[in-house]
Amino acid sequence: MTRARHRAFMAPRLFGSLAALAAFPIYLAMRGAPTAPEVAVFAWLIAPILLSWFLSRTGRYEGAHVLSSLALASLVTTVATATGGIESFAAIWLVVVPLEAALSASRRVVAFASLLALACCALLIGLGHFGMLQAAEANTVLRSTFMACGVASATLYAVGLAFGAESLARTGVSLLYVEEDRYRLLARNMSDVISRHRRNGAVQFISPAAETMLGMPVTRLLGHGLFDRVHVADRPAYLTALAGAASDGEARSVEFRLRRDVPSGDERGRSNSVDFIWVEMRCRPLEQSSQPSFAPEAEVVAVMRDVTDRKIQEQALDLARTVAEQADAAKTHFLATMSHELRTPLNAIIGFSEMIVQEDALMLDAARRKEYAQLINDSGQHLLSVVNGILDMSKMESGSFEISPEPFAPRVALLNCCNLLVLKARERGIELVTRVPEDLPVMTGDPRAFKQIVLNLVSNAIKFTERGGVVTASGAVEGSRLVLRVTDTGVGIAADDLKRVGDPFFQAGKAYQRRHEGTGLGLSIVKSLVALHTGELTVQSRIDEGTTVTVALPLTYTPPAREPSSNIATLTPPLRSGPHDQAHQVKKSA
């Protein structure tokens, strides 16, 4: 645009100067020998050439226009003074002075040129009024000829200025189109959404990227259309960010959820389904130069970006952190439980074995030695059960626990397990009730796993039932599944703990947690064994009302399909290692 303005300034001046120099011989032929003022006037026509050189060297566009107005007004005034004043053929050129200054696109230059032309007109009128000018040309024909030449030359120069103005306008329009195409390219191909808002959140403009982000036409987002799609819980933060950016003049950032329309055919074939995406919006006040003068309030420009994937990753990290914290808490709880479960029987074994060793000094009789040996045996059996539970749980978590299905009678297995625990229930003052129909069919499964399920459930129910309570074990067939229910009238489980029942080493409750021995693996083992049989486990409980555990197992166990094994194996040669590494590997393997 600067180059175009420079060309529009130089072209008419150079053309006018060259035309005046070319007309100089014609003037000599018609006028005769010129006078000194006439020679000075024609010499003055070289000034536009000097002005063009000045602009090309300095680039001072407004200064060049001011100098051009001074030069043209001085030349016209000088010629008009010598040829009749305001009635001179040259006076018409004073009209060209402000027209020429209009190309500067500067109000100051146009005002200066207009005042300069008016001052020259007033000067010519004043000089003529006081008779200080030379008399006008008496020859009417010659005077008319000069007047026609003056009007024609001024008109041609004005035409040149008009073409220059038109060229500048065309150049400005083309540059505007280029600028619009550039910004349109950015707006249509940016994944981020650019929008313009009022302080109350009303959208004045929003880029086409919003259509891709929200799945709806841009026209429906104008006004309060975007606000209507903001999640209700996030609307205060959305409006606060826009109002704060408009009032404080500082950039703001906010994250909120936007409702997105999913087109038909997406989301597993559901039509017109709706979901929410997370959006991060950075907003800042619109510059004063970009706002219209009639705007009633400050406006805000915002850039929105879809951050749903980042939010999902953050949620995954939070979940992983929670799982890690739970695992760490489980490990701490496991160590605390194991320290109690192992230390107590070990102390009994060590203590009573030392007393047997010192039987001569303590003078133990046979009955006392038998009692101590029985206590040592009971402690050892308890340790063995703890270790077996840990090993079974480890096998189940690693997937190495195998089911050996075979036909067996579940009624007999259930009655045998309950008979084993009747004595324990009587010692605690608890009534153990068994309800099993005689026509219970034979089922296919692992009988050892079934007995372990029953023993763990019934022993847990007895453990957490107070004296005088009732534990009921029942079995029935429902459809193609055997349903086993163990109900007690014990302490119950809180709703918060009910979600974690079945996790390894987890023991529900706090008030009664250490009143009962155990590692917290019983129900976890049951849950894993039921899952291996492709069954279902349900726990229902209330505090101080009791607990009901329901296990549903298929009557015919069907092992899950395994991937076909391949007879082709890829052998990879072992990496060579030094003696130290080899010894370490052997030790680790051993």
C-alpha cells in the first residue's frame, strides 16, 4: 500500500512537470521572448520532480504532500498575480491544491492545503481590490485562450489525481481481500474456536471450527446459543471469566463443559445423542481500536480448545493414583494383619515347646505335655491355614489356580461342611441351621473349591455373629444354576465398606475389626473361586441387622475357550553375560 501511494504521488507530478516543460516551446512561439518572471515560473515546474526525489529518499509521505501543496499554491499565486489576479487563468489551479492533498489520506494535510488555497484566494482578491496587480490581458481572444488552457490543464491534472485515487482504492480493496482470505484460511482450518463476546456472554462472532467441535451450525451459537450449551454447573465460571476480562482488562482462563450434538449413525447407531466435552477458554478484552465507537460496553475475544482427551488422561491418572494408594494401604494393612496372625501362634509354639523342653525342671506330667502338644499343633494348623490362604490367593491373582471339574453331590458337600463347623458354632453360642432339599441334583464342578466356598462363608458368618445369633446355610436350584445362601444375624457391614468387600486383606468395620482374628482373605478367595466357576457373588448387609451372601454357580461348569496353541516356537539365543551376572541369575532362579 505504501508503494501504491508513492506511485500515486509521483506519477501525476512527474507527468505535469514534463507536460509543462513540453509546452514551454509552444508558449515561446505564441508569446515571444519570455520575461524573467515567466522564466522563473517555468523553472518552478521542476519542483515536483524534486518532491518525488525527496519522497523516494526519505519516505515521509505527509511531509511530501505538505511541500507539494506549498509549491503548487505558490506557483499558482505567482502566475495569477502577474496575469490578472483572481480573474487569471491560473486561479482555477487553486482548486487542485486540496484535491491533491486528499491523496495523502491525512486530515491534517487536507486541512492545511484547504486553508492554504483559501489564503491564496483571499490574497489575490485583496491585491486586486487595492489595485496592486497588473492589468488583465486586453486581447480577448488571447485571454480566452489562456483561460481555456488553464481550465483544461487543471482538469487533466484533476483527472490524473482521480485515477490515482481510484488506483489507491483498488489497491486497498485487493489488499483487504488478501487479508480477508488469510484470516478466513486461518479461521476455517484452525482446530481452536475463536469467538467474540459481550460481557454478558452473548456471542457476536464465532469461527467455523465451532461447527466441527459442537456438531451444529455456527448461526445457532450466536447470541446466547453458546451459553445455552454450557453445562449448568459450569455457567457461573463461564460468565465470571468473560465479565472479569471485560472489566479488569486482564486475560482469563477457564475450563467448562459444552454440550455437543452427535450426528445420527455415531455412538453405536444412536440418533440425536448428546454428550459433553471439556473445553478450555482463554479470553482477553478486545483492543479499543478494534471496537466500534458506538459499542455500549467492552467486548471480549476468546479462544476455545477441546481438552477432553487431557481430562480423560487426568481422570485416568487420578484413578491410577487412587488404586496405588489403595494398594499401598492394603500392603500396610496386610503387614499389620500378618504381624498379628503370625506372631500369636508363633509365640504359643515357642512358649509351649520351651516348657516341654524343660519338663524335668517344671515337673510336667503326661496330661500337661499332651495339652501343650495339642496347643502347639493347633497353632501350627492356624499358621498353615494362613499360609495356604495366602498361597491360594496368590495363585488366583496370577491365574495359575486350575479348576478340576467332576460330578459331585452339592447337598452332601454342604452338609459335611456345616457338620465340621457345628462344634465351633456351639462353643460360641450360635445356632447353625442348614436347609438343603433332598432332591438337589448332581452338579459338575470342582468339589474342593465348592467346599472351600462353603467353609469360608459359614465360618465368616459364625465369626461375626454375636452369642445367641443364628446362621443359616441353604441351597436351591434356580434355573440352570445352584444358588447357595449364607445368612447371619451378626454385626453387619457398613455401606461404605460394602463396596470393598471381597478385596484381598480387607476387613470391614472399625469398631469390631480386631475383635476377630483373620487375614481378610476368606471372602476374597470365595469371590475368586466363584469367578473361576463363571458364577456370581452378591453381598447384602446392614449394620446390626446381619449379612446375606448369595453365590450362584452353574450346574454344569463349562471351561472358557482357550486360544489354539501353535506348534511353532521362536527360539531366541540368550544374551551373553559376565560371571557376576550369571551368578546373580542362578541365584534368582534358585
